[in-house]
Amino acid sequence: MRVKTFGRITFLLLILALVAACAAPAGTAPQAQQASASQLPVDVARDQVFVIDQIFRYSVTENFNLWVSGPPNPTRQGLMFDSLWYLDQQTGEWINSLATEPPTYNEDFTQMTVKIREGVKWSDGVDFTADDVVFTIETLKNTPGLLWNGEMSLYVKEVAKQDDTTVVVTLNEPNPRFHYFFTVRYNAVYIMPKHVWEKVEDPLTFTNFPPVSLGAYVYESSDPNGYWELFKLRDDWDATTSGILTGKSGPPYILTIFYPGSERKAIAMSRHDLDLFMDVDYEAFQAILESTPTARSWFKDFPWAYPNELDARWFGFNYTIPEFANKDVRWALALALDIVELQTEYIGGVTRVTAIPQPATDYQMTQYHVPMEPWLEALEIEIEPGEMYKPYDPTVPQQIGAWAEEQGYTVPTDADGLRDRFGTGWWKHDPEVAERLLVKNGFSRDSNGMWLKPDGTPWSFSIIAAPDETDVYRLALGAQDQWGAFGIQVEVESLERNPYYDRNALGDFEVTSNWGTAGGVSANANADKWQYILGFHSRFFQPVGTDTRGTGSVNQMRLEDPRLDEIIDELGSLGTDDPRVLELGQEFMKLWVENMYSITTISFKKFVTIDEYYWTGWPTADNPDRQPLFWFQGGRFSLPYVERVQP
């Protein structure tokens, strides 16, 4: 893999050298670069438009109904949609957005009261009011098929406007966390403009195009093939929550554009046609550092990437397939993986590993990873009747650190420093024990050393993955290599985002390389797991072939365990500040790990990279006062700080 990596870097640097020869000289001021040099698809002066990575090609275009599955929401949601509250994913700051204060509950948590912000306007000039909030909740509750219908129909008894700035939601059962559905992490319930949607006959087919915006930007134009969208700053941007709360406007235009593949993103940034991207692979990022001196990621030096996005990567299994319903088989697959090689040779050594279904961010490490390590070290699994085995390897950070030193990087030398840089331990790479687990369950090898299922047929499976989610794809390729070396024939299916999302939601996969709540790994900037495991409750279970979206379910793997219900139910009955919340979160982790319900691999890292040739002000480790995750809805509060580079 290392030889392949070196070849890719060399090849990419040659391409970038050719591109750089056609671009403005390195010392040329931004305004000196001629407009004709830009290869952007819009007729807007380059110093008037902030160009953002669209992440993937939109297969559903001219449809802004973000209350149904299908229309894409990255970037759109932060530019034109809004909700009641936000938690900044970098700082943990609570932000009152469309609400002026946190929610209040009655004593038994069966009623939530919301105070609505005055002075906010929709882009057509209509005032945002409590009526919009009431209408949104009622519409979601009463329309099966809409996103959040499962949650609203389950919990909401009635919702009413007490006065123009007060909404009261009466619940069917106590729920001290009902406000979580309106508190943005990645997204939350988007508030509808009542004056538009009350005229809609079918909310499921309405395209909401062109959209009336509640954000600082309005839709301007787009590519019918889904490669780009252009948004224009509203004249009354100061009548939106981002304008009100920051006092700043942001760039006059924002162009979101999809450059397929890490190489194309690198080339676009090298010629200053891309100001900000979400992520690229390690090789392309290194090429950018070489070719574009005005570009940087979160850290200026190794490990460069942003480490605190609250999510993790995992391999998930379809539990309707007998092999994957077997815990021993899942453990065998985990022990056949070499996490050190995956993290270094496939990811570049720039993130933390995590053995538990929780992102290894700075905060979550203090709540879960470090306190749970003694339990992980003591964990035993049965490999033969009466024969126990300890699968956890606490030396993984040291092994990754040794690799990093070989590459010439400066890394900590003490155990705590290595853990902080590379995470806690992971599962041993132990193909011998993996083999024993399979043999115990009736598997065997053919004459070529390839695995046969208990019925004697060859064992093969496919992994679905989205190439534009770089680490998910690289991990899938790594698993294909490692499971293949172990004797399993594995295929990687490369899918665009929409078919990838569809197949996960329908359960149309054998193995998925994934991220997010369907693997139990998502979190917020607190220790409370309830919102991110609620969708595993049996009340939301959907059979294979039924779309989980809009039902309240996140259970794409279709696993069933009544012990999950018990944890979720008890969590939901507690106040958010109850010490038992953390204990139950750890109980969930233990249950998940003991059963290896999914194989969690690494915490999120993103080479969120800004080219400061035209624009500056994006958050980095040098000014870490807000989140750099522009594709999150909360990115709306970072964009106003972007300013033109002065000549």
C-alpha cells in the first residue's frame, strides 16, 4: 500500500505542477488574477463568491423539500433553513436561534414551552412567527412519510400557540428530551413557512422550488445535472438568525460545487477555484500542501485534520443474513482486521481509533473512552466452550506512534500523549482466533484456503460504500484487502450518495461501510446518547425492504435486542443532568461491544481545508471559537465571519 501511495503522490504532484503553471503567480494579489482564468460555471466576480465543496453530485435537483427523503441537505440547510436551537460542535456552546431561550418543561416533562424570536423574516418579507412552529409540528405529526413523522406522531399530543411568541407542546408521555428534535447537531426539524405550505395539497410530492428561505441566503441558480448551486446573500440578511446573532453578513454569493474525486478537488483548489472543501484523501491533501501555500487545514502540521466531528466510521451487517446474525462471526471479522494498518496505510495516521460506538473527540474521550478502558482490557469472549480470550489491545496507540515516527512526524512519547493523538486501544489482529471462531460455527476452508459457509458454499459478500465519503471508501478497500487475505472473497460496491442512502435505509446490503446513527456511533457535544440510539427501539423497527427514513428508525442493520429497549426507556425517563445518563451510555457501549453489533473503527477526521487566496476567516485551531463543519446546519454561524482577503 505504501508503494501505491508514493506513486499516487508523485503522479498528482505532476498534475498540480502543470495546473500551477497556468494559474496566477504565487505572489500575485487575488484581484490581479483575471476573471477569465477562473473555470467556475457562474458569471460572478471571483472576489464576490465564496466557493464551497458540495461534497456529492445532487441526483435530485430543483427540489428543496428537505422534509422528505431524497433531496440533499448539506450546505442548503445552513444557508436557507433554520430550527430552534443549536449546539456548536466545536465549542459545545448552546445557541438560541429561532427561540430566544432554552425550552422549559412542566414538572412531569409532559409539556414543553418555547419562546419564539421576534424580528426574523422569511425571504419573501413575511414575518416568522409562532404560527410557523405550530404548523410545522402539526404537519409532521399528521403526514406519514415525512421525516420526523415517527417522532412527532409518537410524542406530540397537541401543539398550540399561547401568544405570538409562545408555543406550548403537550406530549403523550414524559420526555425531558423532546427539544432534542429541534436542536441542531447535523440538522434538526426544519421550520416550515406556514403561508407557503398551508396551500400545498401533498407535502410528500411538493418540491418547495424555488424555496422561501429562512436563512441569510436565497437560491439563485443551479446545474440541472446536480453539480453546482449558487446562492445570493439576502438584502435583509440582518433579519435572519445568523445575521442577528453575529452582526455579520458573510460573502455576497456562495457557490457550492462538486468536483468528483480527491484529485479534482486538489486541482481546483490549486488554481483557486475552490475556497473550502470537506475532505480529500491523504495523498491529495499532501499534494495541496505542496502546491498551494495559501491553503491549510485545522492544524498547520501533522495530523492536520479536524478531529472533533461527533461521529465515527463502522462496518455494519445485515442481520437477516444468517452468518451476520451470529455474534462469533462478527467477532471473527473484527479480529481478522488490522486496525493499525487501516489507520495508517489507508487513512494516513491522522485520526483516533475507537473500539466503542462513540466518536473519540476530546470531550467524549473524557466521558467514555478513557474511563471504559479498564473494562475493555478485562473483556473476555468465549472462543471454545469454557475457553475465554481477551481481544482488546491497549498498545495500538504506541504502534501507530511508531509508524508516525518512521514517517518523520513528531509525535508524543508518553502514553497519555499517544492516547490523546491516536485514541485508545482496539481489537487484536488475531487471524488464528478468528479462524477458531469460524470453525466452531461450522465454517471450513477449501483447498485454496478460502472460507466455505457451513453449508459448504463459498463465503463471499459485498460492502457498499460511497467514494465521495473518503474514509468510508478507503476503509472499505482496506477491509476488502484484509478480509481477502484472511480467505473471504469480498467485493466493494461503489455507489453515489442517493443510491447509497437508499440501499442502507431499505436494508439492501450485506455489509456496509458507514458512519452515523445507524451504527450507534453518533453523539452530540454532551454525554447523553438517547437521541442517537432512540431509533434502535423495537417500537420503530422496520423489516427489510421498508424504508427506515421518516419512521423514527435508524436500525438499518435490522438488529433486535430487548436490552436496547431497556436502556433507551430508562434513559428517556431521566433528566438530562442525571448522573445515571452517563452510566446508561456506558451500559449501551458495553452491550454493543460484547455483541460486536457493528465494527467501529476510527473517529471522524476531516481535512477541512480553506484556501485563503480570496477569502479568510474560516475557523482553524488558531481561532477555534466555532465549528468548521460547513455541511452541518450549524455552519450557518461560521459563514458570516468569512471576509475577503485585502489586496
